[in-house]
Amino acid sequence: GNFTVNNELDIESALAKFGDRKLMAEKFVNFTKELAVMVVRSVSGETATYPCVETIQKNHICHTVIAPAPVGESIADKARKLALECVKAIDGVGVFGVELFLDDDSTVLVNEIAPRPHNSGHYTIEACETSQYENCIRAILDLPIGATDMIKPVAVMVNLLGTRDGVGVPKDIVPFMKFNFAKLHLYNKKQCRPGRKMGHITALGDDMQETINYALQAAEAIVW
């Protein structure tokens, strides 16, 4: 977890949240967007990248992923190249989620490398020719990497975040079933708690804002 410290008074709240654990303090980055790129690298060094996406957080937890990120092509290329160099630098094999910041002077900064199929790449299940999961298996078995192209212009993934303590099954998904062009994934977690990722939905479309609105409405239709 993390906690934004805006002033000295926030320090006590941060310490209370995390308890007796080792902590790391990082300088705050005045970013304009949070970006992510999924990178595939095989045993023999073949590489591929998925589109650069924008991730939108809710209470420090990823809530929405927009593919491709609504940034200029030069920024997207910079993010993909930087993410690929990160994975090459650690001699990584498999699939990696590289999280980045875009700051207010258009500089792209690396935030984190997740050495696994990643939440910011779940959209690839429906949206890309080859999902991050299939390409992870291809990479570690040194098979040819599958195409990472998107099959529609836009994809939006919305995480289903828990809103209560209790069983990990939604109370009602029937209202969601009216959204014929959204796909539901439930993670079958036994317990639900506020902020916990309980599943996600993905919608594909041609227009970015329309697809974002559709995906958010579909997610809100699931009753927890």
C-alpha cells in the first residue's frame, strides 16, 4: 500500500496505517497521467510490447485502464521503448507490467516493474490478438511471441473494487447482463473487503469517450 503525505500532520496517519513495518519515502512526482506498458520477452530474447495504456487510480488502487492511452504518439512510443529497455536491463523472461508517470513537462518516468501478468494488461484478454497470459506461456517456453495488436480501436477495463466486508460473490449481476458488449471476470475470492479487487469488466469500442462511459456504467450495474 501507499499513503500520500501532504504535510507533517499526515506522517502520524501514515505510520498508523502501516504499523510496525519498514517504509520507504519517495519524492512526490507531479504527474499528469499514470501510464503502463506490458512487455513480453522470451528465453531467446524475442520481444514485443502491448499498447501504452492510461491507468486511473481510485484511493490509490487501479480502477480504470484505457487502451490506448490518450496521449500523443511520441509519448506512447517513448513509454514503450523505455518499458522495453527496463525489461532488457534485468534480463527478464515472461510478461512484465511496467508502470510509468507522465509529468507536467512531458517527461516519462519509470515507477515500477511488475514481473508477471499485470492488472493493467487484463484488457488484452478480449482486446488483443494474443492475451498477456498466452504470451507469458509462449515467452517462457521460447515459442514465437503472438501478435499484440488490438482488434478494436479502444478498450476500457474497469476493476470491480469491493465496497463492503463479506462474502466475495456479488449480490446481483442481472442488471449487468443488459450490457451485451461488456465482458465480466470474477476472481472467486472468498472474502470481499473495501478496495479489494474482486473482478473486472472489459468493453471494446470505436470511440474512446463512449467506450469509457459504457464500461463504467456496466461496472456500476453489478450489485455488491
